[in-house]
Amino acid sequence: MPVFPEQLSVIPSLVGMFLLLRRSDDMWKFISGFVYGAALVALFLISTFFHYVFYTRRFKPLKEALHVCDRAIIYIFIAASYTPWLLLKDAERNFWTQNLSWIVWTMAMLGIIYQYFFHERYKTLETLFYLIIGITPGYAWFYMREKSGLWELCMGGLVYIAGVMFFKCDGRIPCAHAIWHLFVNIGATFHFYAVYTHLINTDHQSKEISS
């Protein structure tokens, strides 16, 4: 069975979730860290299970269900990746900044419903949904008063988008699927660093600066 980068990321993602929760010094940081960390672990774990079943040809009845879950978890992961930014960043108060988190999660739930009913039927539309839910929260960037970490957030997003090109070329470019997984890992690294450094671990940083 081929080894994909995401399979090697299950343990690091668990460690990352532990660090996020350990460094959370208030309720909202803990909630944000848990949502993001749990989605990160779930993304890599479900991907690992699906690829194991797919390549070993074991547990065949599970293959289709795991494939749906493998695609559906992407919607949850995208929404969870933005949750810390929408909950913890100080932003001007208006309708969009106050409700964007709910909007993004509603879009994620609609994406999961779409995936359940139309799995693998309209692949271009599916990719478009991923891009829309991934780009929409960027609207809040214009209203954030303090913009530290947004560079890493944008870089991670660009890496994901670049990876989508390989995802769409699976079967036409050698190792395209493995390259897609590699881009996912790089994008996730950018985003984890940004969340941990600029949103969760801020109190620890301030103590180091003051000392």
C-alpha cells in the first residue's frame, strides 16, 4: 500500500491538538483549539482509513462510506480552520463579522449533505464548493483590527488552492494524488503555526517579550 503524507500526519496532528489545548488560557481559546485540533486529527485519520481500505481491498463495504467521509471531512476542516480566526480575532462589529462563523459552518453542513446525495457525480461543482467555502471567510480579513498571522493564513490557503490543481489532475499527472496530499500537509502546517502562534499562544509570547 502506498504511504501518503497524510498517513504520516496523524500522530503530529494529535500532538498539535494537545499543544493547542494545553496553551489555551481561556474558554474561547480552548473551544477554538478543540474545534480546529479535532478537525485536523479527523482529516488525517479518515484519510488514512479510507486509503487503507482502498489499497488493501479489505472491508469493501466500508470503502464507499469512507470515501464519502473522506470528502465530507474537508468541509468540516475548512470551517474549523477559520473558526479560531472568527472567534478570537478582534474585528469591527457588523452583520458579517458577527455571523460569518455561522455562515461558514452552515455552508459546511450543506456541503456534507451535497456530498451524501451527489458523491462523485459532479466533481467540478464539488471542487467549486470547496473553493467557495474556503475563500468566503476571507471577507472578515478587511474588518480585523489586528492582522498578525494573516500572512500565514493566506499562504496556507494558497497552498491548498495550488494543491487542488493536482487533485483535479489525478490519473493524468504521475503521483498527482500523492502530491495533492503533500500540499494539504504543507497548507495545514502554515495554518497550524498561525493559529498556535498568533491566536492560542499569545499569553506565553507576551510573557517572553516582557522578560
